[in-house]
Amino acid sequence: MRISLLLIALLGSAGLRAQSADPPLSISLDSAHIAEFVREAERQTGVFFYYDARQFDSLRISVAVRSQPLSQVLRSIFTGTDYYYYMAGDKKVFLTRGSPLQAGLPAGYFDPPGNRPANQSNPLPDYKGVATVKNDPGIEQRTFEIGARTSVISHAPASIAGYVRNGKTGEPIGGAYLNIEGTNIGINTDQYGYYSFTVPRGSHILQIQGIGMADTRRKIIVYADGKFNIDLTERVTSLKEVIVSAAKVANVRRVAMGVDKINIQAIKKMPSAFGEADILRAVITLPGVKTVGEASTGFNVRGGSADQNLILFNDATIFNPSHFFGFFSAFNPDVVKDVELYKSSIPAEYGGRLSSVLNITSREGNKKTITGSAGVGPVTARANVELPVIKDKMSVIAGGRATYANWLLNLLPDQYSNSKANFYDGNLLLHYQPNNKDNVHITGYLSEDKFKLNNDTSYGYNNRNVSAKWKHNFSNKLIGELTTGYDSYAYRTASEQQEANDYSLRFAIAQFNAKTDFTWFVHPKHTLDMGVSFIRYHLEPGTFEPEGKNSLVIADKVPAEQAREMAAYISDRWNISTNLSVQAGLRYSYYNYLGPATVNEYAPGQPKTTDSQTGTTDYAKGKTAASYGGPEIRLSARYSITGDLSVKAGYNSQRQYIHMLSNTTAISPTDIWKLSDPNIKPQFGEQVSLGLYKNFHNNSIETSVEVYYKKIRNYLDYRSGASLVMNHHIETDVMGTQGKAYGVELMIKKQAGKLNGWLGYTWSRILLQQTDPNAGEIINGGNFYPANYDKPHDVTAVGNYKFSHRFSVSMNATYSTGRPITLPIGRFYYAGGQRALFGDRNAHRIPDYFRMDVSLNIDGNHKVDQTFHNSWTIGLYNLTGRHNAYSVYYVTEGNVISGYKLSIFGSIIPFINYNIRF
């Protein structure tokens, strides 16, 4: 167990004085570790030992005694060393190294301030208002008062709240765990580092633990409600340490299941194509998350399609999260703080997608000093700077990335000589905290891609996002947030092959959104979340225009679409008992498809085709053409069998009013988004899941197994020969299907020590069925058939081994079943040539996929006072040089059918990246 300087306030200066409880001990050890001695001493005496295992790592104990007092045994072991002990009267023994522990109050403590020595500060400062407690040396031996001091402490509970921040940069520490020692009272900070919980009044020891931060404690006396801010210091990790902390049992204790959080430092260690840290590549290593191929940042979660994932960056919706043919994700890793994926217990505040929510949160920036970082790799460069505009109150992060990949394309064969590719993205992030009740966050993001490959058609697409959030603490128990933003995605393709046929094609989608969210800490056992949201959609489905004055192309435009989506939710986190907790939520969403719009009408009881169209209906601006809505239920429960073993169950239902139409299995620049309208119904999904979670080896190894079953309605599949681009009656080329997805996910994760990483295995299926005769086409005779992203088996291993503080090796290995394809089963002659006769849809598969990557990570020296710190990442992507098939296709060439297998990477790709920060 970790011991902190707080204990200095409990121990005497000599540290070698026994107290009233001094039980006898018989023990015989030869060069034993401290853990072996403590285990046997605790068994015989009933005394509990508290110490930092890292400080005792080099100590070896040789002792042989019979029925000797415990204090005498400890004295004989530690005499002549720099180790000390203190025995408290309540059967506790505290062990330290380097200095004894102090048990008495400081001299002059009871003297009036005027009589106190000039160099003696008040050891018990009054924190009736807002206190910020630095994690400076000796802080743990002090006692802090919360609330106005009274002569008699009431029995009624009191609430304490505040922020946990990085003492060096001022950034909030989300996910930090605070608990009252010896009780089950605990809470995690939110993404802004804020916490609030109710505790009994009186004296307590408050434990604070944050990822990447040194564990610490605070002695507090709670008189009444009050604020208590805490600054933590970064932890310098010992290679041999195994961190035992309450934060490590979050996977066992939290109610939500199907939630994965990846540390950004772990992401930066993972090998990836061209060597740059890639957030989405890290996400697809998690159980239950798959991708259809190499050059794809789209991902599939528990049988969901790529468009069924809500991807948020500081509450801004990212419609296309990829760069450079899908080789890079759209997120600059240097500005990202947290990456959290919800694939089962999706909080009630989120809606609009069936499968998952990927919530990416940026850092707030350094509020104390100017810092920055930069990196350069084979095809990209990036840089960002952090400025404390107003020290301790306002910070700005400005960052950007750009590519210089054309040199790489010039190495391709001559037939690719006309290829070009470039992209850039930029982030501007502002955080302002004018006082202890208000926080303002402003996020600006833009990205741009332009490329053409082996033809005369050029592609360009961009994301534009801006969001603003105001967070206000009404009291310790009530927090409110107001968020508003504008998100857009647009692409353009253009052909310059022949002047007479030159054209440009444009598509755009934009949304304005606003929402309010409240968290009310009603009671130690009840926390309510509630809020409302609004989204206004505007789509430009297609604009086809001549390119150049000599083009003979006839202009065409698919009419714009508008809609609004509204929702309200409420959720309660209820701690029924120490072992049983429940989280229940209800979200009600309502959707309107709005005019101006012209809606096609079809003969009832007939397939929707151009032949069955009977006319159109016009709707004026703002008039409702179609409405959909209904409740969405979120329910999860956790039962703790033991402290490191729990079982969880959950149920979720979701509604999705927007669809992505694509002629590929992954997100591509030419995908078309479509709003639900009178002819296309919204998607609906519901999922039940069950999980078992167990930790081993002092919570340093996490294991879990989850099973799930999901039903999907109105998922859009395509009729044979469907045309998606510039289609004025898209409902005639798509059809609603029903689906079912089920599977099992296993995970083993080790987050500490020299060797760390995770191993995940997923077995899953996603099957679709179309039996409606009015759809115009029965797929595979009405039987269930695999979706084109169905991959039953998936195994992924991610590991990092630290040789020293400066050198480590990282490895990824992944295997998965090949995705389904439709193959020709025969041939026939038509118009003087061979033609393919295709069999059942998705009845065959491409070859299985396997890839292994490795990298060497080299850090510069770790001098604290050094201005610049650098690191190198050197590695190999696709270590085995395997030709993994992305697709198999057949074409008619010279009146003969030819088949081809397409591989994105068919060889080993070496990479090297240089990074610097200051």
C-alpha cells in the first residue's frame, strides 16, 4: 500500500518507539523481501503495515527470532539502516525510508499568532472558503479545515467539492479518484477535474489518486460544506513498481459496462503506419471494435456500421475522422487528453447513434508557463504551443499538422506519376476560469484534404467545427453546463480528363447544436444527471456542375434537406448498498423532417420504384413533412461479489435519424449522408449485455468477459446495381433491413510494471435479413446474411516493455477473419463478351487478415530542469510483409472475366519519428 507524507504527522521524531500494542512474533527469514516479512507479521500479530513498496525494493531481511516483541524485531531489522518504523496504538505500523515520521504537533501550535515565531506558519490554515492545496513537500502532515470552525461538530453530513489539477501545468485531472480512508465513500473527478461528494463531519484522511500522478493524502476536518481544491505532482514511475490504488479497480467498481478508456501516453507508444500516434488505430485494438481494412479509420462496434458511431471532439461532431486515404486519423495526439469509448452502457446524455460514442477530450493548456511540442515523421509534421494568457486563469493551445507526402508518391511506378496528396488540420483551444464557479471552453477545429491517385479526378474534403461551453457550479451539489456549436463536413470531386466532360461534384452537411446538462448530487446514494438538447440539420445532397467554360456537362442539383432533432433525458446513479449499484436513465428524442421539400409518393403495397411513383408532395419552408420519436432506455447494474470481482448487466435502446450511404465498406470522402424522411425510416437498436470483471495481483491485472445481443431495425442496405450519387429518388435504391448482432469479448490488461499492455479476443456476428416483398428485392431468399463488415474472429495484442526509463519496445499483433464478399459463381455471354453471374450476397470471404508491428521508443534524458526534451520512435509496420487483401473484385477485360485481389500494404514499411517538447 502506498504511504504518503501525511503519516509524518502521526509519528515521533525517532520513529522507534513502541506503543501499547506490542504483540510477540516468531519468524525466520533469509534475505527476504519486505512483502514476505509483512505478510507473516500481519498473520501472526493482527497488526497492519503501511509502506511504499518502491522504497523497500532493495531491502533484504534476514531474521530468526522466537516470541520476541514486534517492536524489538523491527528495531533489530532497521538499526543501522535508513529505514524507520512507528507503531500506532490502533494496531498499525508505518514504515518509511530516509526520515522518521513525526507524531507531535509543531512547536508553538497553541500560541497566539502574535507570539508564534516569525518563521512558523499556521499549521492548520482555515479553509472556510476555497482552498487550493499544493502537493509540496510536507503537505501530507498538515491538517486542513473545511467549512467554518465550530466548537461542536454536528452529526449531519456535509458536502465538499473542488478541482483536482496538475500542480505543474494547472490542467485538470479527469478520472482522479478520491475516497475517505476506511470507508466506501469515494468519487471520480469529471473531465474537468471537478468532484463533489457528501461525507460525515469530523476528521478524515482523504486519499487522492490520478493516472500519471503521485498518489497522495490529505488530513481534513470537515465542519460544514466547503470547497477544497487539490494540486497533484506528476509521478516518476519506478520500473519495478506495481501501483496498488483504488483507481485500478474502476473496471470492477463502476456501474457502466462496455466502457474503455485509453491513456494518451499508451497511444503514443503504439506502432502505427508512418510512425505517428493514431487515436483511432488504438481504438480498433479494443475488444468488440473492428475495421474492414488497412486504409480505413472507420470502425465497427458490436455489429454496428461505421456511421452508427458518434465521434465527438470536445462535444463537436466529426463526420469524417480520417486523413490521407484513411492512413491517419483527424486528431492531433499532442492536444488530446482523454479517449473514452462507450459501446454498451451509453450515458443518457448521448443520442443519435446506435452503436457507440467515442468521446475525445482535449487538454486545457498550461496556465503557468509557455510550453509546446513538435514532431516530424516520414510524411507529416506537427507543432503546438500552449500559452498562459492570464496566469492560473486563461490558457490557449494552438496546434497544427501538415503533410509533405508527394515525395513518397513520386516513388511509385510511372503510371502513378500524376498522383498528389496533402492534408492539414488545426486546433485552437481556449480555457478561461474567471473564478471558482465558472469555466469557459472554446474549441475551434478545421481540416482539409486534397488528393488524386492514378487518374485525372481530384478529391477534396474538409471538416469545420466550433464549440463553446460554459460550466457553472451553482453549489457543491449542483453543476450546470451550456454547450453550443456548429459542425460541418463537405467534399468536392472534379474531373479534368476531357474538356467537354469536365465536371465538379459537391456535397455538404452541417448542423447547429445546443444543449444544457445538469448534475445534481442529491444524496450520497443518488446522483441525478438531466438535460435537453437540440440539433438543426442542413444537407446539400449533391450539386453537379460543369468544370470550365468548354465543358458540355449539364448542371444538376439534388434539393437541400432540413430537419431538427430534440431530446430530453434524466438519469440516476443509485448506490443501493456497498455491493449493489444501479444506473437508470430515460431519454426521449423527437425528430422532424422539414420543408422546403418535395417528397416522392409511391403506390401503396408496391415496391418503391420509378415505375410505382404516383406523384410528389411539396412542403413549404419550416413545415413538417415527417415526424419520428420515442423513448430510449438506459439501464445498468453492478454487483460486487468481492472487492476485486463483480458482475454487471445492462440494457440500452437507441434511435438514429441520420444515415450514411456508401459504396464502400469503410468511411470514404464520397460518402453521402441522408436524413430520415417520409420514405426512409430512422434506425432503431436495442442491446442487452452481461459481464464478469476480475482483478488479480493486487489489482495490477484486469480481466473481463462480456457477452451481448443486439437487434437492429431499418438498417439501410442497397439493391443490386444501386446508384447513390445525384439520385433524386434514393429510396428506390435502398431498402430497410432487420439485423441481429451477438458476441463475446475477452480482455486481459496490465497497466503497470516493465511489461504492460492488453490482449483482447472477440467472437461476434452481425447478420441482416430482408423479407419485405414491397422492398422490390428479396436478398438471399429472405434468409439472414452477413453484413459486409462481419468478421467473426478477432484477436489483438498490444504490448510495451520498458528496458529502462529511456528505452522501451512496443508491439502490436492482430488477426481477424476476412470480411464477406459476393463472388461470381458462373459466367454468361452478353453483347459479345463474358459477363459474371454472382451468387448469394456476402456468401464468401476474402482471406484472413494478420499484421504485426514493432517500434523502439527512445527518450532523451529526464533532467527536470532541462528546457527541451526529445524522443525518437523507430519501427516497422507490417513486420511480416504480408499481402493482406482489402478486397477481391472481378472485371471484364477484352471480353474475358479477370479477378484481382487488392492489398493496401504489401511490404514492410519502416518509419522514424522525432519529437520534441519544451
